[in-house]
Amino acid sequence: MKEWHRFARSVSYAWAGILHTIRTQRNMQIHLTVTVLVLVAMWWLEIPRGDRLLVFFAIGLVLALETFNTAIEAAVDLVTTERHPLAKIAKDAGAGAVLIGVFTAVLIGLYVFVPPLWTLVNTM
């Protein structure tokens, strides 16, 4: 039972971090808006199961990287309030990781959504 409480506490801390990121980070809010649109499009286009898994992976990747980037930025801000080349590198690298994830998600989105959209357009 003690392990369960420890696990539940860990999950609650993780949710607090996610909710903080959603409330405070404009890019996370944009990612979540795009996520809703993508999920609706996936349902509307009846995307096959295997492709849905790719889309879910891409969504999870971007949301996790944005949350991690927020953690990096907060840790850097805790350590220093002045401009420092290493602080810039840490923040830029975190943002770069998010950008790589977004590019990956876009490629997955093109792979998954272009064929059914092409078919839909050609049958109109």
C-alpha cells in the first residue's frame, strides 16, 4: 500500500507539471489546439489503426518535448537571471528538440493524411 501512495504522489506531481505547462506556455496551447484538429480529422477521414498509432506517437512526442522544454527553461531561470551563453544554449537546445519533434510530427501527418485527402479531393 505504501508503494501505491508513493506512485500516486509521483503521478500527481507529473500532472501538476503538465497542467503548469498547459496554463503557462503558449506553444503548448497551440500544440493542444492542433492535436484536437488532428484527432477530429483522423476520425473524419477514418484513418486506419496503424496510421492512428503513428499519429498518437507524434502527438505524444511533441507534447512531451514541450513539457520537457518548459522544465529546462524553469531550471535555467532558477539558476540565473542574467544572460549567460550556457543558459542560452540550454534554452535553445530545448526549443530545438521541440522543433525536431514538430518536424517529425509534420512528416508523419503528411504520410498519414495526404493519401486520404487526395482520394477525397479526387472523388468530389
